[in-house]
Amino acid sequence: MTSGRRVVRPLTDVPARSLVRTAVPRHDGPMSNGAYAAAHEQSLADPTAFWGEAARAVEWTTEPATVLDDSDPPFYRWFRGGRLNTCFNALDRHVRDGRGDQPALHYDSPVTDTRETFTYAQLLDRVATFAGALADLGVEKGDRVVVYMPMVPEAVVAMLACARLGAIHSVVFGGFAPAELAARIEDARPKVVLAASCGIEPTRVVDYMPMLHGALDRSEHTPETVVVLQREQSPAEVGERSTPWEEMTWDECVEGAQPADCVDIEATDPLYVLYTSGTTGRPKGIVRDNGGHAVALRWSMTNVYGVGPGDVWFTASDVGWVVGHSYIVYAPLLTGATTVLYEGKPVGTPDAGAFWRVVSAYGAKAMFTAPTAYRAIKREDSAGELMAGYDLSSLETVFLAGERLDPDTYEWATRMLGVPVVDNWWQTETGWPVAANLRGLEPMPIKPGSPSVPCPGYDVQVLDENARQVPPGTEGAIAIELPLPPGTLPTLWGDDDRYVSEYLSVYDGYYLTGDGGMVDEDGYVFVMGRTDDVLNVAGHRLSTGSIEAALAGHPAVAECAVIGVADDVKGQVPRGLVVLKGGVDEEADGERIRAELVQRVRDEVGAVASLKQVDVVPALPKTRSGKILRKTMREMADGRTPTVPGTIEDASVLDRLAPVLAPRA
Ligand code: COA
Ligand code: AMP
């Protein structure tokens, strides 16, 4: 690795004012007035001073002995020696400091017609009691707890209760079906699984227990206990089946429990593991530590999002995704702000005015969601007529992330709302923005199509295949020079080798983001999309490998490939291409098989995969070593000129695929 060793400096040595202007500002294009350039420069030149200062916003039981421990590259650790409790910082300290009566969380659920507000004191009470209940089940520091729940307050309570005990939560998105859930349970090996009896989609109630039982039946790991939150829309039969694990309801679990105190945790201990999709069917367990996470998220609320204590903040995502972890749960609560937990959709619950209703009901200062949600609203209410009935005067900024913000959507949202619409680019791995227009630190002009500039702590570089930095305006692979800042992944759960091979092995000394793009003359980053086979469907990150595994499991399929193709609302949707086994009669059985394949993906991966189109093809294009040329097919399906590698085994396959892949008018 190329990164040199730096001197590890104790936190107490950090000067009180660390945002000193440096002599050579980076990214100092004509757009900048200095604060951003100074912060970014200092964060790279003297990370100890920069993050040491930021760490003062967090309450430690023991101050960190070091800010950045770079003694074992490429494994960097932040705030080693520090001790804290994330739940204490998110709840107890605010109650102690006089915010007990301030709303911490507004639960707004159009799908159940429920609205409920929890003050900081009330949320603390719930969390401490549930932590006590988990402790009664034997959950201790370091134990894993899988949370498979929809957008209900108990999901937030569960996460914070784990944090209180130092147990490691692993939240699994409720839209994932048994195969995805099982893969996560097998890797995380939880002592306890917390589930709800059902989730509620606009068109149907989704029972979780068949999915959970399906996952546990196929998993090699068995938890000790399964706790089920009964929801009246579809209560589950709890404990009625003979199972190797104990089953109880949430109420039974909590009954008689005594509040638990915060456990003192090492800054470098894991807070959670959140699985994310790679290209293979095996999800990657992104580890988040306690100390770096608290520092980075708290810093981002002030400096990126411009949100402070007492402000109301509305993030429409799901606790199963990183946006939900960071910006529904942890960052707003670490800040002493009020967060909105919205169980609904941008459209259809009941209409495309749903977000405006929520903003006006709670006086949200800022909101955050994925561009796809705005595209869905635009499709249903392009004139913004549904905004008219709501007072949106509190709304100062809209933040969008999770996928590329296309200029059309950006311009529409800006015109409709009349407030800055701010793109920010990041990943499950980073936990907070890599690039953003830092509204708190130094708002900059917005360039449509760009999430603006690298955030402090991130040395973003665009590299060519020889690891050379390309000139401004030239596309390449987006990489980040190590070390990554606090809050980003220190490794993958139980798999240091995979962390290195997946992220750090392509360019020595750099983290490979998996995204391609460029940086322009002003230092603005443009992210064009994944360079690998990871899918981004309606802001949901999915793996081609998982979907292919579901297709390949069908007895009529000889081989298959999944590619992501452009979609007006979802950004991207998967398309399946299958070669049938010899002897299968496509004419007679093709239609049935295609329908079964679509259903298999719903049953195994989840409806959220949105696989609607599967085509039977005579062959798949491959290299001579057998690698399927997904990128070539993706380009053909998007109507672009395909890149055909010289190593293709049989170029005539592409001619035979062309009519199938050609974009339909
Ligand atoms: N549990 C169970 N099923 C779920 C689910 C969940 N949590 N979330 C989605 N699904 C199902 C849906 O019901 C739908 O099923 P269907 O095929 O039977 O209709 C399918 O998965 C696809 O859902 P979705 O991706 O939500 O598509 P949609 O067409 O219903 O709605 C949008 C389109 C754009 C409104 C929706 O995708 C959306 O709100 N996206 C925002 C995503 C987001 O917040 N991402 C987080 C990153 S910031
Ligand atoms: P996830 O880990 O689910 O957050 O997905 C991360 C991926 O989503 C990134 O690697 C990008 O491909 C994409 N992404 C997220 N935010 C943006 C953005 N603002 N612009 C472009 N792509 C984005």
C-alpha cells in the first residue's frame, strides 16, 4: 500500500479551532468562497486536527487516545481508545440536557392511518426498557440481533436498544424474501431475530412470518429467540409451530422488563452490520463502528445538511437501507433534531401529495429521499397541483441521493418547490456523503447532474486503468485515496480478506467506489453509474448475482444473465435473459416458464427486484474464459454502441441477441 504512516496524535493535542485556512486550497475553483476549501484541505492534510475537533460534538466516557490509527494499513481505525455509547449520545444526553419534552420522532403512517409522536424522554423510556428485555434474553455486547421490520417505531427502538447494550444490529429490508434474508442470517449469526408480523404495501399486506420461517428453515444458523411485533393488520401465529428457536411476541418480551443502562463501548466496536449487494449473490456485511460513525454523522448534519438541534428533518427511505440508518435514525437523533418516520410511499398513499402533507404537518426544515420518488410524483402530478393545499414554508432544502439525480428531475423539483434541491452521492459502505453541496458549511452553486464537491475527509480521484489520475472532465473509475474518513466501513463483517479484495485491490492505496464518472475544472464530481454489475432499482441496491441465482434454480434453465436497463421512473430495472435446457420446448412452454421465472425472483429475492421481463435467448455472449458479457448486453439494451472485447468467444451471438435486446419504442 502506498499510504505513508502518519503520526498518531492524542485528541487532547488538537487545537480548539482547527478549521485553519491552509496555504494551498484544493478544489478552489471560482465557485468557492473558502470555508469548504479550507475544511477539505485540512481534513486531508491534518485529519487528526480536523476530526479531533469534530469529535468534540460527541460525548465520550473516555476520550480517544488517538484520532487516526494508521499503524496497520490498509486497516485504518478512528478514535481508538475512545469509549462512548451511541444510544446515550442519541437519547440520554438530550434528555439530560433539557430536550426531554421535545419530539424526537414523529411516526406518520398513512397505510395504517396512524400518527404518533415520541418525545426524547418517551423514546428513551421505550428504548431502555426494550434493551432490558433483550438483556433478559441473554443479549450482550457483541451479540448480533437481526431486525426484519417495516417502518414502525419499534424498528427504531430495536436499533437503539441494541446500541445501548453494545449488541450489533443487522437490519434487513422488509422487501427482501427468504433467500436474501437467509444469506444475511447465515453471515451475521444472530442470537435474536426481531420481526414484525407484517408490512403494509399500498396494494397488499405482506406477511413476514412465512418469509422469516422460510429463511430460518434454509439457514444453517439458528437464533435462540425470535420476537414478533404483532400488527393488527395481520397478526402472526407466534410460537405455534415447533421450532428449534423460542418464539414470543414483542409484548411478551417486554413484559416485566427493567430499563437497561448504557454499556460502555469502544469507539472501534461495531454498532451495526448492514448487508449490501455486490455483484455476486453473497451480500457484503458492511461494518459500522461506534465512534467514527457518531462523529461523522453529527458533523454531516451541521455541515452537509444544515440541520441542527430542534430542527425537524424528514427522510423518506426505509430503515433497511443505509439512508434510513444514517438519516432517519442516527444522525438526526445524535443532533437533537426531530426525525419523521414515514410508513408510506411517495405516491398512492393516498396520492402524489403525500410528501407535501408530511412536510407541512411537522414543519420539516429539510427533506431527504431518492430521485426515483420525485420522478414518481412528477409522473402523477407534473403541474404540482397537489402541493397547493399544503404550507411548505418551513422547507428550506430538499436532499436527494441513492441514485443519479437526472437534470430533468432536478429542474422539475427546483421549479415546483422553489428551494435548493441538493444531490449527494454516497454508498452503504461510506455511511454518509462522499460528495455533496455542503449547505451548512458553504452552500455552492448547483450544477445539474453533479452532487457537487468531495466532502471533507474524502480524497476523491478519477483514475484510468493504469491508476493514473485523468485530467478534469475525463471519465474514469472513481476512487478514494486511503484512509477513508470516520464513519466509513473499516472492514466487512468477519471477512478482512474480502474487504481488501473487493475494494482495495484494484488500485493500491485507494478504495474503489464501483462508480464511474469525472471531476470537472471546478472540482465538481459527476457520477455516471456503476462500472460493475450492481443494480440500482428505484434507489434499491440489488445484485445481479442474487437474481441470476433465482433464475438459475428453475429446472428448465441452462444458463442465464441479468442486466440492468434504463427505466423512466425507477432509473434502472433488471431484465433476465435465459438459455433453456436442451429438450425444453420453448414454443409450447416458453410463456409458462417466463411467468414462473418472474415469480421465482419475487419469491426468492423479493418483489422489490421489479423483474418483469425475462427473454429466452439462443445463447449468451461470453469471453473465451466463459465470462458473460453483461456490459455489452447492457449497452445494446440501452441503444448504445456496444463495447465488444477482443476476447469474445463467438461474436455472432451478439447478432442473434440484437433483436431481443433492441430498446422498444
Ligand atoms: N416490503 C414488501 N414489499 C415491498 C416493499 C417492502 N418494504 N417495498 C416494495 N415492495 C414491493 C412493492 O409492493 C412492489 O410490489 P408489486 O410488484 O407487487 O407491486 C415491488 O416491491 C416494487 O416496489 P417499489 O420499488 O416500491 O415500486 P413501486 O412501483 O411500487 O413504486 C416508487 C415506485 C418510485 C414509488 C418506489 O420505488 C419508491 O418509493 N422508491 C423510493 C425508494 C427509496 O426510498 N429508496 C431508498 C434509498 S434513499
Ligand atoms: P447504496 O449503497 O444502496 O446507497 O447504493 C450506492 C450506489 O448508488 C452508488 O455506488 C451509486 O452507484 C448510486 N448512487 C447513490 N447516490 C448517488 C448519487 N447522488 N448520484 C449518482 N449515483 C448515486
